[in-house]
Amino acid sequence: MRNIAVFYDGLVVPGAILLLASGAWLTVEFFGGWDFIEIPWLAGVVALGVIKPKTWTLFFAGCILALAVAAALTVFAPKLYPWGTER
């Protein structure tokens, strides 16, 4: 458990922050500041970046689907891998 916490705090979090900062900087640099907000696939999740929707409807549908999957995994994943001392 300690190793997981160390790697998460030491590698994943700084890497995610670096990725967020560099990605935001590149988007702002190459799409003229906040103009990227007018392009839905640039403002959306990674899956929406692949299909590049032309409207905000697909963007919001993808966000809702992503939140539903995350909620389902949050509810059901702990049941698959219990942390308790029961045997």
C-alpha cells in the first residue's frame, strides 16, 4: 500500500499536473487564446477528441456517459476488491 501511495503522489499527480499545464498552454498557443472554446472536440474528453464532434450535443452526451461510468466503477469496484479483513 505504501508503494502505491508513494508512486501515486510522486509520479502520477505531478505528471498529471504537468500534462494539464503543457496541454493547456499548447491549446492556447496554437488556437489563438480562448478561441478553442468554439471547437467542441478541443474542449471535451479524450474519446470526443477522436470522433471530433461538430456540435455541443455529442460533447455533453460524452460527458454524461463518462460520469455515469465513473460513478458505476466507484460503486461496484470496491465490492470486487474488498479492503476489509474478512476472509
